[in-house]
Amino acid sequence: MNVLIVAGARPNFMKVAPVIAALRRRAHPALLVHTGQHYDEGMSDVFFRDLEIAAPDYHLGVGSGSHAVQTARVMEAFEPVLREVRPDWLVVVGDVNSTLACALVAAKLRPELGCRVAHVEAGLRSGDWRMPEEVNRVLTDRLADLLLTPSHDALPNLLAEGIDPARVAFAGNVMIDTLRAQLAAARALDMPGRLGLRKGGYVLVTLHRPSNVDDPGALAAVLDALARIAGELPVVFPVHPRTRSRIEAFGVGGDAAALHLLDPLGYREMLSLTDGAAVVLTDSGGLQEETTALGVPCVTLREQTERPVTISHGTNRLAPWPLTRGGVYDAFRQALDSRGAVPAGPEGWDGHAAERIVDALEGHAPSPTPVGEPRDAARAEVPA
Ligand code: UD1
């Protein structure tokens, strides 16, 4: 079984690492394509080092651009790679532009090359079609032959869209495979100590969603709320390049003066800081899951989440929307007060998701319902 795996952006690297390792343990040839959607040392290379991922077999070097430009560049550059490798499976992960672009190329070439597409992290839905990631998720799931879900809340979403359950397999959360494998090394780094912070005595923040950082008013409101929180506990804020450029362009840096602003961090550094935080405030999808696995209270700075299992689990909560100084502060206080017993992670967040993914790739028979032909949604059985 030949497998071609795609990674493009920061949140992809921790998802592909365990899958590549599991494939190689079972002697399946696995080649990695890096699209180059993220390219800075701190957004890409450091993850390859921390996670011990071998250099990509193909680097497409697409870089930044509008959604259309970035997606189109990935498609153009990826097509010849797919033709050359002719894998049995193309594995795409997550919901970034590179995910959809490569799945789309493979779907169009399927009749000619016979390559099937597997989507890791299938079935998550925010219900917010304004998010580029939601568009990417829904379309990638529609194109994929095998949909590997990270949590049990994903299956009803797919059935409601008329997807044949024969195409779906529960895998669990592969990002948590990486977290478990790296946690001891991350703790040994002692990032809180290096920054002069007390474990459990600081707040960690990340922010990069266009809805929070591309609008000057929204960004100023969040920074204002963070400045208020910084009056009580140190606030550490590794800043995504998109956010840094907006803070500079909008001149809203005054509120940020009370915060410890850092450059983007490597995987282990970030995990060390997350593990030691009193509370995490974030608009990232991955951090909602990592805090759930670690039992760290999280406030999600978004209108909704495609990862509701993190809320039902008890570690995550949504800040009131639209974000205001008072609303974010109150959500932070509630999260701080909720610290306590760590519930066991959701099912399948156990460090063995990559093994289940390879099991599914090895055992998956082509679906009786051709891909792209939804079952009658009215007939689909949606579990309560
Ligand atoms: C992308 C993903 C998002 C994910 C995020 C994690 C899409 C639609 N969005 O958003 O789901 O949560 O990655 O980071 O795929 N830039 C750099 N250096 C880099 C990469 C980007 O400076 O290495 C800057 C560029 O100015 C670029 C901007 O960041 O225009 C945004 O990058 P882009 O990849 O378009 O989207 P993200 O906001 O990173």
C-alpha cells in the first residue's frame, strides 16, 4: 500500500507525524508533500525538528496569497506530484487550504489514477459557512473515499449530509498521539520557568482567526480584555504572523503593552506552556483539543466551535459573542474557578489514533455508494 501524505500549515504537522510513523512501522511506503502554505522557520521548520519528521519528499513552495491564489497554486503544483507517485491512498489532514486543494486534485484524477482519498479529522462542523475552514472541511469530506473521525460527535454531522456510513471510520484524535508522545520532553523544557513564570500562575493566549484579528474594532476589544486580565495574572501571548501584522497596521499596540508578546513557538515550547497554564484563551482549534487532553481550562474566543466535545467534556467554554472586554474577562474568571479534577479524555484520544488510521486504510473496501453520490439524506439514520 503506497501512501502520499500532505501537510501545508502549522496545525497539520502534529497530525501527519504519527501517521507517517505508523505507516513506516508496518512497512508501507509513505511519502510526504509539504505544500509550503506555511514557510517561516517558526511556523514550519521547528515542527519538523521537534516532531522528528524527515524532510518532505516534495516541497511545493506555494507561500501566502488570497484563498483563490493559494488554493490554485497548491493544485497546480500538486497535480504532477500525484501523477508521478500514483499512490494507493492520498491522506489529507485537517481543514486548511492545502487540505482541500490536494483532495480536489486527487478526486479529479481518480478515474485515471485510481488513487483514493482519506481525510483525517473528518466530520467536524462549526455550521459557520463564513469560515474558510468550514468550506474546506465540508468539501474535503464530500470528496474523500474514507472519512476518519476524531470524536463521536462527527458521525451525525456526516450522516446529516447524506454521506454513506460505509465511508466513515472512527479513528480518534491523532493530534493527541503527538501530544502524549511529546509531553515528557515538553515538561523537561520548563518553558514557564525559563520565562520567569510560576506553573499554574499565568494565562496563555493565541489569536489568529480573521474574524478576531482582521477587524480593528474586534482586535482592540480582545486586546483590551487581555490587558484587564494581565492586571491579575501574567499573560503570555505567542503572536501569529497574521496577528502581528494587524497589530502593527492598526496601531492597537497600546493595549498589548501589558502582555508578554513572543514570536511563534515550537511544538514542545508551546506544549510546555499550555501544560503549565492556569487558563488558555484561544481561537485555535488545536488548542481547544490540547487543553482538553491536558485538563487545562480553556476559553474559546469564537462564536461557535466545530469541536463541541471539548465543551461537553468540561474543559472548554465559549466567550460570549460578540467579544467584549467584560464578556472575555467573565469567561476567564469562570474558567479560572473551574480548575480541578481532570476528567479522562474523550474516547479515542488515547495515543493510538494513528494505528487505527492505518488499520482503516489497510482494511477499507471501496464503498458501494460511489463517492460524490450522497445517500438520500432523508433515509440516513442520524443517531440521537
Ligand atoms: C491557516 C489556516 C487556518 C489555521 C492557521 C494556523 C487556511 C484557510 N487557514 O491560517 O485554518 O488555523 O493556518 O496558523 O488554510 N504568514 C507568515 N509566515 C508563514 C505563514 C503565513 O508570515 O509561514 C503570514 C502571511 O502574511 C499570510 C498570513 O500569515 O498572508 C496568513 O497565512 P495563511 O496561511 O494564509 O493563513 P493563516 O491565518 O495562517
